[in-house]
Amino acid sequence: MRRSSSFVQQADVDMGDGQEAKEHTNPSTSGMTDSSSGSASSQPTFKGNPGHARKDRTSPALTVKATYNGDTVRFKFLPSMGWYNLLEEIAKRFKLVAGAFQLKYKDDEDEWVILANDSDLQECVDVMDSIGSRNVKLQVRDLPCLISSSGSSSCLQVEAHSS
């Protein structure tokens, strides 16, 4: 008995910016028996921007609400992607230059705490876990620029580093 089968799998991939990408895979198997040769995979492969990590059970996504000059955006973010990726995502959404602004998050005591590196991001996640929340409110504030007597300006730039 000859058996040939073909099917399409579809996976929704959360791209972190509120959009979903649909990916189709077409694995097929054929052979003389009902068993697969093992050469075809029935698992979808996820190709995409390396800056977007897949969701996993050890690091569930945070829901981030960031506010800048009265405008608010909301998106999902995986803490495992790190602070600098969070900074870049916020810069992209508000059309800012990464490093030209400061982030603060609202903690469990309703205080605004600076979020300036990976350690701060981990502390933020730990605080949210301690209160049983995956929702983070962020303030986005411009960093001041220094203007010299010659008329040139120098803005503080944040460098990506882990601590």
C-alpha cells in the first residue's frame, strides 16, 4: 500500500509589537508504510528577526504601558530580551533616539524607579512577580541636553551594558 500525505501547519507568532506574523510550513511524508521516515518535520520552524525571542514558560511576557508626552503605547515584551531591546522598542514606537531618554517604572509602593540597565529590569520583573502582576507602567522622559557657550549641544547617550 502506498501512502502519501501532505498538510499545512500555521503558527501565529507574536512579534512583540502587537502584530502577528503567520508562517506556513508544508512538511510532507511518503513511503510504503504508515510510519514516517523521520526526514520530514511536523514542527513549524520560526524564522524572523533575531531580536524577537519566542515565548517560553520560564519568562512570560510582560504587558508594558509606556507614556511619553501624554501619549501611551501598550505592547508585550519578554524580559529575557533585555533592557536595551526594551529601550529600542520604546524608541521605535515614539520615534525617539535610543539613549536620548530615561525610563522609570512604577513599583509596588507606587513610586517611580529608574530603569537604566538589565539589573534594573530584573528587579522590575521581580517586583511585578512579588505582587502577582505582569503589567508594567513606564514613564519615558527626555534626557537633558547640555548646551555649551559655543552653541553646540551634547546630549547624554546611554550605552548598552549588562550588570
